[in-house]
Amino acid sequence: MSWLARLKRQTALDQDATKPTQPPEADHEAGFVGFVACPPVPIQKIKALKAAANDAAAETLAADTDRYCWPHSDAMNGQEIDTFTARLAQFTDKGLSLDDAERSADKLVIRDRESDDRRLCLECAHLQGRGRWRCGNWGVADVARDGLAPDLVKILQRCSGYPPATNNAA
Ligand code: SF4
């Protein structure tokens, strides 16, 4: 069949994109038969797929970013940043200035990396007060009953009365 004859026999194709495009007749010369558009998928499903893809991309990005952080460099990794932030809140709640809290949290980043077993009173469940501190376990800790010196609260030490106050303490 010539191209002119095929042209004359041509009828309009079904315009519905969701149905398979059929050849105009039972003409086995015809080529493509198939869908020409996406099948109808619920919008919610598309949104869920996009959200899952975004979550996966965010996780991949975080993992990629951590590749350039501790232990591969001195920069804090995601876990360390989370812990640092939580400690800042914890220490300022205990009455430290933001500068002092940052210094103490910085010290603990190094402490954790070096697997140092010393602790701050600021991490301890027995620390009482805010700015003027007292040890609630003074008998076991062997410290003064009435109050703790500010320098003692901010120094890394090994104390027999210490239990961790939160998960942020190592
Ligand atoms: S028990 Fe030890 S670490 Fe805890 S507050 Fe008292 S002196 Fe500090």
C-alpha cells in the first residue's frame, strides 16, 4: 500500500490519552500501540511518593555532609551538632551564660571524641540550683553540703556520686 493510499484511509485516532492508541484498522503494518500519557494515579499517592523521595534525598544529603565531618575532619557531624545544641539548652537552663555554655559544650565534644571518662557537674542529675549550685548527692560525692564552687561545676572530673542527668551526657 502506497503512502498516498494509507493517507486517504486515515481516520482520526482516539484522543483519550488514557486509553491505548489503536491503529485505525486491523492494519498489521501499523506501528505503535500503547499508552501516550500517564495512567491516572491518585494525587495523594503522587504527593506521598514525592515526600518519600524528598526524605530519602535529605537522608542522603545528611550522610554526604557527614562524610566531610568527624571522624574524617574536625568539623562536627550531625549527631555531634544535635548533642551540642541539647547541651547548650541544658547548661543555660542550669544558669550558665550562653558563652560559658558554649565553652562547656565545646569541651564535651573533645571529651567525647577522646573517650575521656570525666564528667561535668552540669551533666549530673544531682546538680541543684541555677547559677548558685549545690550537690544533691554531697555525701557520696564527698563535697560541701551547702554549695558547690562555680569552678568545680564547670570542670571535668571523676565523681563517685555522678549519674548522667540526660541522654546528652556520655
Ligand atoms: S554528684 Fe558529683 S558530679 Fe554530681 S553534682 Fe555532685 S559533685 Fe557534681
